Amino acid sequence: MKLVLAIISNDDSSVVSSALTREGFTVTKLATTGGFLMAGNTTFIVGIDDDRVQQVIDVISKHSRKRSQMMPNSATYGAGMYTSFPVEVTVGGATVFVLSVERFEKV
Ligand code: 2BA
């Protein structure tokens, strides 16, 4: 058994969630925050048999879009002077981790 952890943009999370559920996967969603942009994203937890891992990743990948986001950046020019300018960052589609599950029980 494997545990799929997938970090997805909030904008895609409801579509991904519906698609996974429709395909028969059991999903848990966590509200998370990216450390770099400090913006909200969604982390999906899916426990699944090994032979269905690729199916989960395919569904997530199909519904997770790459998007550009601007973030403020600043530079210092000495003597206490600084300027702030926006920097473009590409976010997503999805960041996926697949972990081995040692034991799974529903008690
Ligand atoms: P954030 O940490 O807010 O990162 C958003 C985007 O900013 C990243 O997109 C990446 O393009 C850029 N970025 C992140 N850290 C950077 C850095 N130190 N220097 C320059 N650019 C940086 P994605 O790679 O698509 O990541 C989207 C979100 O997925 C991340 O949000 C984070 O919440 C999560 N994530 C990505 N890689 C991860 C990892 N290796 N471990 C844990 N979480 C990860």
C-alpha cells in the first residue's frame, strides 16, 4: 500500500477532489500554506494499493494547471535605501510524494 501526498493549488482543489472521488478513490484534504509564497494551497492524502498509484497521479495531473504568480521582491542599495519589484513565479501543477505504508487498519 502507498500514501500519495499531493500539494495542489486551491484553484484546482475542488475539481481534483471531485475527479478523484468520481474515480472511486478515498481522499482527505488538508488546508496548507506554501512556505515560499505564504499562500494557501491544498494537500490531498490518498491511501491506495500499489497498482493504482499511477491512476491517482494521472487524475491529479489532468486537473492541476501550471500558473504564473507575481510576488513582491526587494533589493537594498545601501544607506537604508531599498526598492520593491514584482517577480514572476511558476506554481504547479501538483507536487506529489508517494510514501510506502507500513501498516493500514480501520478499527
Ligand atoms: P510555495 O512554497 O509557496 O512555492 C510556490 C512556488 O514558488 C513553487 O511552485 C516554486 O515555483 C517557487 N519556489 C518555492 N520555493 C522556492 C525557492 N526557495 N526559491 C525560488 N522559488 C521557489 P511549486 O514548486 O509548484 O510548489 C507549489 C507548492 O508545493 C509550494 O508552495 C509548497 O507548498 C509545495 N511544495 C513544492 N515542493 C515541495 C517540497 N519539495 N516539499 C514540500 N512542499 C513542497
